Amino acid sequence: MGRNTKSRAIAYAVVLHLMVLLVLVSSTGMESNPSPSLAPTVPIIKAHAVAQTDLDKQVKRRQEAVAKNRREAEKKAAEAEKTRRD
């Protein structure tokens, strides 16, 4: 009885694997002409080149503006401290 059960289990396993293989092969389609995939539409960006010297000038202007604002804030704080002491 044990040998017959093992043989039957092996036969079922082989049949099951063949069925799974058949389903996998038939579901993949195996088409020789795959459908072309549509590329996503990306908006075109109009750009232009910028010289490094122009960027450096802009960075310098921003740094000077920040320094100027800092000096003005320190000046106002000093004046406020002076008026508070008086």
C-alpha cells in the first residue's frame, strides 16, 4: 500500500507541474511582434545656457544684499539698545 501511494503522489506531482507549465507557456503569448509601448509625453522645456561668470555675479550680489541686511539689523539693534539704556 505504501509503494502504490508514493507512485500515485509522484504521478500527481508530474501532472500538476505539466499543467502549470502549460498555463505559463500559453499565458505568455509568445508573440513575435510585441506591441510598441507608448512613451509618456514630457513637456518640452525651453532652456538656455548661462555663463559661469553671470552666476558668480548673481551670487556675489545676493551675498552683498544679505551682508547689507545683517549690518542694518545690527545697526537697528545697537540703536535700540542705546535708546533703552538712555
